[in-house]
Amino acid sequence: MDIQQWSPDSWREHRADQQPDWPDEAAFERVLKQLSGVPPLVFAGEARSLQSSLAEVSAGRAFLLQAGDCAESFHDFSADTIRDNLRVILQMAVVLTYGSGVPVVKVGRVAGQFAKPRSAAYENVGGIEIPSFRGHMVNDDAPALEARVPDPERLLACYNQAAATLNLLRAFTKGGFADLSQVHVWNQEFVASSAEGRRYEALAAEIERALRFMKACGIDLASEQRLHQVEFWTSHEALILGYEEALTRRDSLTGDWYDCSAHLLWIGERTRGLEGAHVEFLRGVKNPIACKLGPAATAEETVALCALLDPDRTPGRLTLISRMGAGKVADALPPLVRAVKAAGHPVVWAVDPMHGNTFGSPSGRKTRHFDDVMTEIKEFFAVHRAEGTVPGGVHIELTGGDVTECLGGAEEVLEAHLDSRYTTMCDPRLNARQSLDLAYRIAELLRD
């Protein structure tokens, strides 16, 4: 493919998997035309700043924490939810930074993560086949035929919710909530009362002492903005391509195209075909982008993806996210790492230890076990240490709420607990306690 032949709508000439069957195509196109005239959600300069930070990750001078909800919801949309999810990500970042000694690039699965790929187009509910729930960007999660009809007006609702979410995130991260002196305040009551919460409080006290020491030495902490604000970036899977095309804008400074729906977009395991529409679309936007790789990915495919998505071998441009499953990493990942290294692509290597470790519990709930999540992360680190490459980051599904969706953790969630607070619309998420537990263990790997 010639990059010069790309345009925001050139994906339409390619096979587009995981797209809804819109019942009224004309209504869908009308919505896309409306979206093409709305203000961008993010700006090209912000995307370039994130790419610079990810270049530091690829060189081993920073670490990527990409985390957030499985799927954003129209039902559970509030300032409290946004704040609590941000808070647990900030807590994890503090643990990782203090424990490892390297900066943490914080990227949320937020302000756009409204669509989900599905393994089957239909599901059986009460003996009736109905279309699968594809995220609130497409249809409703209610188990009824009429609720599952794709509705293009939902794309406008997603844009509006994303804009409101971004507005609040910018206020939190720049307006005092993310001030490092507030590390104690970030602790939620249910976390502070847990073993991981108490461990975090001890770390917060150490940070407070360090800040007092610097102040006593005459360092002007008030003038150091990095202590009072944080850079927080947004990301989502670029699944519904009409929505992504409609929010793509040409940068007035460089003339390049940017998908202004998020700072970083990723291609999922189900849509990474070399000739597919998703690869075609994302190869042409200048945002930093990512691609997920499952255990069936081959070295040849991976290098070909790098050639399409990162033809200029630009540091920070491309993140490869392995999602193999515990026990599969040692065999599946090394050939990919070696091939990409040999081809000279300065990618960020990250691990998604969630999606390869999902299973059905005896109660019928989809769940994951904390130990499997941690095992895959350890295996990921071991491969990169053996290959002389950089284990650059983690990609986690979590929530700031006190849910019981994933088994295990320091204060173990048991099978009998799953039904008590199981609220996810799609995949099970780590709760705040489990997320902090994970951060401490990753920090230990980074120190080692």
C-alpha cells in the first residue's frame, strides 16, 4: 500500500469486520455527516505529545499504564464514576513510579470506549436468538430483541458523553485533584480499610516526607507544575469506523490527518487483518496507535503489520499489545519480539493480561483470576528480559468501584462472591484493591 493513496474514507474499499448492520443506512450517513462538523474531542498537538512520551517508553525510560473500564456505559455515567476510575489509575501510577523510579505514561480506556467486538453475531436469551450486545455506541444491553437493534443516534450520544467526560478529566488532572500532595485523599474508604489500602497509605506517607524534605531544602515545590498536575491521555478501540472517520481532521499546522476521537486508538485481535478496513484506516492517521496480538499471531504477520502501521519506524508511533493467556506467552511471544526487533521497528511492547484469561465460572459468570493475570505479566517480563527488549507497559480492565468480578487478589474474591457486586456490561474488571495489588507486584518486576 502507498501511504499517499490514503484518505479518511479509503477504509470503505476494504473488508470491515465487526460493523453493525444498520437498519437505515441513510440515517447512519446523516449522523456521520453531523459528526463530521462537530468540534474535535482531542487535538493534534496533544497526540504528538503522547507519542513523544511513548517514545520514552520504547527506549525503556518510562512505563505505560493503559487502564480503564471494559466498556463505558450510558447507564453508569457520573462524575463519581469518572473520578473513582481516575483515582485508582493515579494510585497505580504513584505506586509504579515510586517503586520503579521511572515516569509512568497514563492512558485511560475512557471517553470513547463504547463499542465491543463480539465472537458471535447472535446470542440465545430464553430460547430466543437475538443480536449480540455490541456496546452502547451500537445498541442496548437489555436482553430484548428491540433493544438490540443498532441505532445510529447512539453515536451522537457517545460523542456528547465523551466530550463531558474529557471536560471533567481535564478539570481533575489540571485543577488540583491530581496534586501529589493529595495522595492520602485519593484513598477511598473501602480501599483504606484493606490490606492493599494500608500498604498504599504507608507509601503515601513516604512521599509526604520526601516532599517535606525537599521543601526544607529550599526547593520551591509550588512552582513545579509536575507535582500538581498530570498528563492523562484517552484511548479506545477504533471499532466503528464510520464514527472514527467522521471525527478525523486535518491538522492546520502539519497538514496531517488525526483521528480526534482520542489521543491513542487501537486495533483489536479480531480486526487486525492486513487487508482489512481497520488497518487501512489507522495506517493513515498520525495518532499514536496500537494493535493487539493473540497467541495465533505469527512473526510474519506482525512484521507486516509494523510495515503498514509504522513504515517510517517512528519511536512512539506503534504499540504492540500481546494478549496470549497465561501459559502461552513463553512459546507465542518470543518469535514476534525477535522478528520486530530484527526489522528495526522501535515499538512499545505492552501486555494485556485480561482478555486471554477469561473463563466461565460454575455460576455462569464470565470471570478472570488475579493469579492468571499476574502470571501472564510475569511471563511477558521474562520474555523481554531474555530477548534483551523492553517490557514497556500493561493494558488493564479495571474500575474504581468495589466490584466482585475477578477472582483472587490479596483479599481474595471467591466464586461465592461473584454475584454480590457483578456490574460489568461485558468483561470482568479488577476492583480498586486488586488493581493496587497488581501495581505493587508490577513495580517489583520493574525494580528487578
